Amino acid sequence: MPSLGLADELAITIANPDSLLAIGLALLLGAGCWLLGFWIARTVGLFRPDAPAGEMLGVGLAFGLMVVTAWWAAIWSGGRSSFVPVAIGFALALVLAIARRPPAPAVAVSVSDASDGDEGTTQSRSARRPSLPLTAVGAGVFVVAVALLYGSTMSLSPRDGVQPVEKTDIAFYAVLGRDLVTTGTETNTLPSGFDDLAGASPQVWYHWGELWLASAVIKLFGIAPLGARYLVVLPLLLLATAAMTGTFVRRLAGTSSPAAYLFGFVVCLLLAPVPLLAGPFFSVWAAGMIYGIAVFGLAAVAVLCVIHALAIQSTLQPSWTLAVFLGSAVAFVLPAHIIVALLGLVGLGVPVAIRIGGSLVATRRPPSASPLWWRTLIAAAAAVLSTVAWGAITDHGLGEGGPLVGITPFNDAWRDTVLVVTLGAGLLLAIPIAGILSHRGNRLLFDACVGTVAMVVAGALLWGWRVAAFNTFYLFFAAIAVFATPIAAAGAWWLMQRLWAARRRGLAIGIATLCFLQLEFGLLISLSRLHGQDSVYEPIPVAVLAAIERLPPDAKLAYACQSFEEISFVNSKLLSIDAHTARRIVPMCFQADVNGPLLGAEVDDAVPDAGFVFAPQAALYPDSSTRPSSAAVAAFLRAHGIEYIYADAGHPNTLVTGAIPVETVGRFELLQVP
């Protein structure tokens, strides 16, 4: 069915009272998290007294979201979440801060590590900050606008008695958030409809941060899973990420300019490589954070909080209270997104190693560092090790599927993808250029650029080496989206600022123009990714969904799928039914490999999906030519507690003969297994 235009979908979203209720809750939750985060940041000594309103917004909201998520995960999981050590660290830091007298205000000094000697730009105690109420109003408008955009592209409202079927992954992540409410278990296999899969870890490392936050919204406020994720949680995370990027650009470029903040804010939302050449599937996968926040979530927020703390650490009063808090923030990245955490280790380790090596060569002594840096390093190491240990104790595994067939390391698809992304990097090339030019005058920017280049290169190489493990593409694209984007924004602004001061204003304007053009193109890329392709599935009648929702809470449905239809037996194409009804939906067919061809493998219906070997359906459908009898399918369904069948024009009931109709609307049927 062709999708409606964005304007039509926007009108439908605005007319949906459930959407408006969710957006209103997003505003209230955002205000509450900001107040909590602002109070905590001031209590532990993280705020400078002259912090601009935009920085107060970003830091307060970001840390508020992180603390709420960690505490909720620890409590609701019954202590089984991988966030438990982080939650304890946050609580310990807060108790220590309250037990002691309030920390002395941060010293208002020039940010020597983040300023260029030729520019003389400093952060002045007397700098006037924009009105906080005005900033709050702008933040509210942003949240409403983003929520309406997501409600018009990803989480679509019902219309004319039918509900559109959400696209791949959109329903999956919403269901995972709801599953955390019902089980408190960090597993991503429950949407398969099978509670106990052979070889599956009881819990897995995954990007649980935003999923736990969505589960809190679902449980505490009764918002539907799709609304909780796409209308409440993600708009708040995007606001925090963009605000922290703007703050970071100002700090790293050594300027108090509101224009620098706005530049970083917009770059965060829209920056993406421009695909100048035609290439494989992943050559056009990168998009701005306005789409990427759905993939990287709270991990992106946590990374920016850590980078911000490193940028201002020379202006903060050293204390173990602050060190414990920041160390817990570092450890937060691990359960929020394990791949982002691994990349962060590279990005931090390389510049630190360079500094140590340079100091040993020059002075035969390690470099000097502030007491806060050493204390934070110790606290972070303890928090990360505790998180890893707790993950092992609570049976967290990596949850990897098997390797893709016919995919070799560093193959042509990987090579062409990296080439196309590199050629279209554009603004991202500001990172190596700024790194070279800032070596002497802005050591903090130099370190950030060196670490980011090392991280992107390492991510690309690790992906090439492990390309047969499908999800390893995140190693490359997370390095670009989460780390390279804010560093590129800071580097580009620093370069333009430097050129302007050197009276090379034509060149500065030229760079600004190229940035504008790339961001405009990035807007088109991001909107196309949000909107996706027209759905091949007819919208499902609301009456059929209501009938499914009236089934017993533990009811499961099966449907007859096609070999090349599914991407995973865990993340089925009709998982939208589960997201709207809380009833499991199970695809029944041999699932051929559709991911391998995205990375250069030949299309072959005899090759199973890499994870299909773990699917119970594999016993019934060992190959694409097998057509089990109605009796065999019925026996399988009964053995796994599946008592109902869903059928429509694209999925007619070929599973069990004699199935009893429960609800019929045109070509859509809900049937009961006899």
C-alpha cells in the first residue's frame, strides 16, 4: 500500500488523542528528568557557575535521563540488570555529596586545553547566558516537533478503521521495551514467541538504555509501547544529544558563541556522509542522529556526557564524589551499547597512549594529570569492571548468531562501502585537518581528533575482519554517528573560527557553505530513512487487532510466511501485531538468508538465515522445499502453545486445514487451531 505524504500523516498524528497524550507526557517527563539531573549535577559539583542556558539544558537532561534509567533498571529487574553497578555508583556519589557540605563552586578559568593561543577566547565568569525560560520553551517546541515527526514516519496512527504495519525494527524495539515491563529480563529473543531457545543466553548485552526508559513510561504511565518509545523517549534523547553536542562544540572550540552551540546542535541532527558513488547497501546506511538516535539511544547521550566532562575537567574542583559519579557515567555506556563502549575504549586509549609516550620520550616521566582525572580513571575502571563482573554473574552473553554463508573478511562489499563513505565524508574531514592544525594550540581538540580517527579506522577494520557476523557493521557506523559527528562539528567550527581570525574570511564562508549543503543533503537522507519504503503489507483492520487483543494474555498466533520475507525468526515482519496487541506472532516457514546478499553473497533460497538454526521452526522446515503436512504443523503449534492463526491476502492460511474462524474482516482472518 502506498504511504501517505508527510503532511497527511502529520494531520493524522495530531488528530490522534493517544499521540497528543504521549507528547504531553514527554514534556512533563523531560522537565522532571532535567530538574533531577540539574540538581544532581550541581550537588556533585559538575556545573560551572557561568554555564550557559544551553549547557544547563543539555547536562541536566542528559544526566537526569541516565540516572533515572539506571535506577529504574536496577529496581524493576530485581537486581538482574547490567545497569545495577552503575545505579549503585550514581547513588553512592549522591550520598557522598549530600553527606558532605556542598562542593565549592567550580573555578571560572579559561579553558586552556580548549582554546587557541592566537584567538584568546576564554569562558568568562561575566559571560551572559541566554534566558533559561526561553531555552526551556525552545526545548519544548523541539520535543513536540520531533515527536510529531516520529509519529508521522515511524509509529503511525490508525486511520479509517485500519492500522498500518510498522516497518522492520520499529515494532521490535517497542516490544522489547514492553517485555522488560513483564519480565525484567534483558533478553531480545522473547518476541520470537518461544520462551526457551536452545543455545540462547538467559540475558544478553544489548542497547538496553532507551529500552529500560521506555519500559518505565509503559509501566508507570500506561502509554502504549510504540508511543512510549517513539513519542516520549526518543525525542527526549535526541534533545539531550543535540544539546550536549552544541555544548561540546562551544567548549572544545574555546568560544562562548551561541552560534557555535546552534551549529553543533544542527550538525548532530543532520550530518551524514554524502554517497557520491553508487555502492552496496551499507554505503548509504549512515544518517543524521535524528534517525540514528533510534539505533544508538542512550549510549550516544552517555558518550557526550563523558566527553563533556573531559573537556571541562580542568575547571572542576577535584573530589571523590565527582569522580565516582563520572566513573559511573563512563560505565553506563557498556550496558547502553556494548559496541559503542568498545569503540570508546579505543578513542580514549590512543590519545592517552600518545601523551604518555610523548612525555616519556621528552622527559622520561609520565605526563602530569589533574587529581580529578586520576580519581575518575580509578572510579571508571572500578565501575566498568564491576559492570562486566555483574553481567557475568547474571548470565549476560553476547547473543551472536552464526556467520553469514559466502561472506569473507574484507570482501568487496565492505571495501566499496568504506570507499563510498570516505569519499563522501565532507564535514567529517574536519577531524583530521583540525587535528593536525591544533597540535600545539589546542591539545584537547588534538586528542579528540586523534582518538576519533583511530576509532573510525579501528571500527572499519574490525568490521571488515568480522563482516560475516552481520551486526558488526555497527563498529563502523557507530564510530561515525556517536563519536565522529560531535568531534567533526567542533573541529569545523574551530577551523572556521581560526580562518576568520586570520582574515581568510572567503575560505571560512566557503567551508560554511559546504557545511550547509551537506547538512541539507543530510536532512533528505534522514527523512528518507525515517519514512522508509512504501509498505508491502496492507494495513490491518482495527477490528481484527481488537479481536486478537481479546484473546487470553498468553495466546500466540502463527502465520504462513515466505522464504525471503523474514530477516529473523525473532524479529518477524508482522511483529507490529505483537506491538499493538501484546500477543506473540510466530512466522512459519523456512527462512532464507536475506542479510548475506546485503554484504555481497549470492541470493540462494537454499541458504538459511544465520540465526535460523536456533529457531524451533527449523525442525519443521529444514529446507526451502519442505512442505509439512497440516497434521505436522498442528502438532508443532500445539506443542509450543500456539493456538491461533493469523491470515491475510499475503499470508493465506496454508498451515492447518479446518481452522476455525474467530474474526473475519474482508481478507483478514483470525483463526483457531482445531
